[in-house]
Amino acid sequence: MPRTSSKKGLTGSAASTNPAADLFRSASSKAASKELERIDQLFHTYANALSGMIDPEGIEFLCSDLEVEHTDVRILMLAWKMQSDKQGYFSLNEWRKGLKALRADTVQKLKKALPELEKEVRRPSNFVDFYSYAFQYCLTEEKQKSIDIESICLLLDLVLGSQFRPQVDALIQYLRTQIDYKVINMDQWMGFFRFVNEISFPDLSNYDSTLAWPLILDNFVELMREKQG
């Protein structure tokens, strides 16, 4: 008569009844649920009841509570972290995504998270994505592919001004005085980023117009070199 093995039954029993592991999973699940509940409550503090979104007015109230200007680059960084799809609006899902990643379920925690968020964005691996996002975030109309010059000047100053002040000032002055371009597209926008990161300034010694630079930068460099004599 074949003998029955007790080992298999014991193993299965041991694997399925680990009180410590079950308790930890239950506690973690409850904590995550409570955190999400607080994140949602915070969202509804600023959300428009009719639209179900945080709108520009709600963002102004949020900025006031965070003690930052609504034009502060960290608000754009927060939008990037949420991957907000529409300028000036945060949906509940976007809000959840951003605040869960920042581990912030109160205004105080969100305020404390902003310096770390800025450090995260400033990492070279993230900053190029943030820079590209900043342009896309300003495309407010359906099928819009370009942004007017004045808005681009403000965006350049906001996104690159603190790191590349001389280049940004010169670019903005040129953009505001030239008459050939009324709007800027994504290719030109990314060209500005490449320019400030790669080109020696103000001597422009390593700028080669035969390479694949946007024509607007060729014109800018030509004007700068004429001024330098």
C-alpha cells in the first residue's frame, strides 16, 4: 500500500499561512488606501466641482498654499511629474500619479517635495524630457504645432534662464527684434536647447552653420558675429 507524503501538505500549509507576511500586506494595503484617500481629498480642495478638474483658479489657490508664484518653474515641473495633458488643468488621475510619486498627501508634504522635484528634473537624463514637455504643454489648441514668439521668450526665460542666462538673454533679444519668424516649432525649440548646451558663448567659435541647425539659429549667430566685428 503506497504511503502518503506529509511534506507536500506541510509545505503548502506553511506557504499559505504566514501570519507576519499577511499582516504586513494588510497593513501596507490599508496605508496605501488611506494615502490615496488623502490625495483625493486634497484634490477636491482645489478642484472645480462642475468640471471635476483643478482649473487655473484652483492652481492659483494651490500656489498660494504652497507659497510660490503661479509662474514659478516648479509648478511647470509639477505638471511634468503629473504628465498633465492640458495647460492650467490637473485631472484626478494626473494628480494621483504625481502626488503618489512624490509621496505627498498634504500641502505641507507637497511643499517639502518641491526642492527634491527640482533636483530630479535638473538631472540631465530628465531635463531634456522636461524641456520638450514644456513646449508641448503650451500647445493649447487642437492640432497646434507652433507657439508665438512672445510666449516662447517667456518659456525660454522660465525653463533655461537660471542655467544659461547670457545665452537666453541674447536669444530673447534677437527673437523680439527679428521680423522673419512669428512662431516657433518643436524642431527650433529643441535646437535652442542643443545650442545653449553645445555652443561656446559668447565667442560662438564652435558653431558650424553647415551642420543641421535650424535656420533661425544660423541667422542669430550671423547677427551676433556681425556685432562682434
